[in-house]
Amino acid sequence: MACAKDAGAKNAGAKGAGAAGADRIAVSYGRDPAKAAREALLASGIGEALRPGMRAAIKPNLVVARPACEGATTHPEVAEGILSLLSDFGIRGACIMENSAVGGRASEAFRACGYAELSRRHGARLIDLEDSPRARVSSGGISFEVCAPALEADFIINAPVLKAHSQTLMTCCLKNLKGCIPQSEMRRFHRLGLHAPIAALAMAVKTGWCAVDGICGDLSFEEGGSPEQADRVIAGRCPVEVDSFCAALIGFAPEEIGYLSLAQSLGAGSFFPPGARPVELGREGRPRASARGSPAADRYRALIDEDAACSACHAALVFALARSGAAPAGRGKIRIGQGFRGKSGKGPGIGDCARGFPPCAPGCPPKALDILPLL
């Protein structure tokens, strides 16, 4: 099959093959979300799992009826890239399913977030899961209802937004599955403390693959308003592994995310191995951070000396600053960007381009978790 060969070629040519025993995680950079989603999915090996005629479903994060540029919802272009890829593998008629937050309606979010138009162009059926039949399951010692379409699909591509969360610190693949349960169960999950039932849900609803929208996730609140442009899509098979990798990108160790540790202990998957590297695509063409930045970045502008920084590197610094709430005491501005390559001076520096400004958090791009010790 042509696509399977294409996936293998991309895997062979991409930089960073991961560690032995780890699933491939791929990161594709750029400001074309559909292209980035396709590339990341292929490079992460999804072609090995797809079969013509599968009943496939895409599960975005449409927690509120707000456009993706605000940092809360999955870009419809990410879903479009997934639909295009599925079609290339002989999988047509995929559905897009979601249940919005308590009090909201996915049917409204489908319109506000661009999915109704996407459905018209690609013939993808939109399912508001609040209106669907339910099935009771038991997992992790907890009994709860799941919306039936989430259990009936042959292959679910989980397409969350990588963003912060006011109660669970972060939300990504595992927490996005909460949109597969009725709103009455959402309320109950909160009464149960969120972490244990989210881990149990990861065992009940089987994800086929993950395509994380890391374009401009919100820094502090799951309903958006403080987006930070990072211009990337992260893909991988195991949601626990993908979530643990993504946690570091925004400044958290996976052990800090309660439901991640619980899901690992239940057997839902393992953390991304220390020292492993993702496959990276589009590194050379990574977009520059915008001159204006985001509302969140504006709060830290006086602390940063930026010169031609890539958006992913700049986003890592802003996520770390938001997490720490502090600047390096008694030091000058934080140096970041390609304009500091080959130069030296007083630090701190962020990223490989600012290695000459010690102490430096290296990486291309660095993870927010690796920047935090400097702050």
C-alpha cells in the first residue's frame, strides 16, 4: 500500500528514533495544522494499524463553543488532516464524536469551531454524544456509563488540545476521553476526584492512536483565553506515553499528574522513557514566534531578551514562566533565539542557540520541565 510505504520512508528519514521498547512519538512543526497532523501520524507509525473499511472515529476536544485560536479547542484543520489520511488508507465515512462540558452542547461547538463546515466538505458524520445510547462498564474498581459510539468504533483517533487545567494541572489524551461519557457522569467524576475515574476510563475506552493539537494550547485554563503559539502536532499510539511526553513540554513531570500515574498502574500504558527522543519533522522550517506574542507572553515580555526565537522554543519558556511564577533572581534578561547563536555573555539562556549564556537549558526546542530549574 502506497501510504504504508510513505510512512516507512518518513520514519527512516526523520531525526530521532526514540528508545528501544518505546512506541514512536512524532512531532511535526509548522503553521499548517492539517499537514502537521498527517506528517506526525505517518511518522509515528499509524499506517501499521490502519485497515480499509475500519469504523473510525475522531475524538477532538470541543469543551466549549469557542474557536481554536483561543487555546481551548481542537483546530478543525487537525481533524481535516486526519480525515484525509484515513481516506488514503481506504477508511471512509469516519465520524467525529464529542460531548461538551456540563451545560454545553457539542452540536453548538461543532458549528462554532468549524466542524459543521468540515463535515459538509468531507462527509464526516458529527455525533453529539450526549444524545447517544449509553452502556455501563466497570474499570479500575469503578462502575460508570460510557456513550455507546465510543465503545463501538473500531479505531478512535484521540485529538485533544495540549493545555493546562485548573484542577488536574494538564489535559491531553487521557482527560480528553472524558468527552466520551454522559454529562451526568462528568459531574460524578468530579465528585470522585477526577484522577481515579479518568484513569479507569482510559482502560474502558480504547484509543487507537493519538494526534495532539499543540498549536496554541492555553497556559492556565481549560476553557481558553491565554493561548501560547507552539505550532506543533504530536502523535503516538499509547495515550499514557504521549501524555507523559506532552506533560514535560508544558512544565510538568508525569508523576505530578495524578491520573497519569494511576493509569500506568492500571496497565493503560507506560511513561515516555527517560532519554528517549521523538521523531521530529519540520525542525528546519519551524515558524518564528510572533512579534506580538500571546496575552500570556505579554506578561513576561520584560523578562525576555528574544532574537529570532522559534515559536516552540519561545512557548516552552512562557509555559515555564507561567508554571514557576518567578524570574531568575538577581540575573539579567533571559536570552532566547537564533540571534544568540555563536554569541556569549551573561545568562540565563534558553535553547541550543543560547548555549553561550550560562546557565542554559539546552534543547531544540527545550521542554518547559527542563527550563524550570533555571527559574
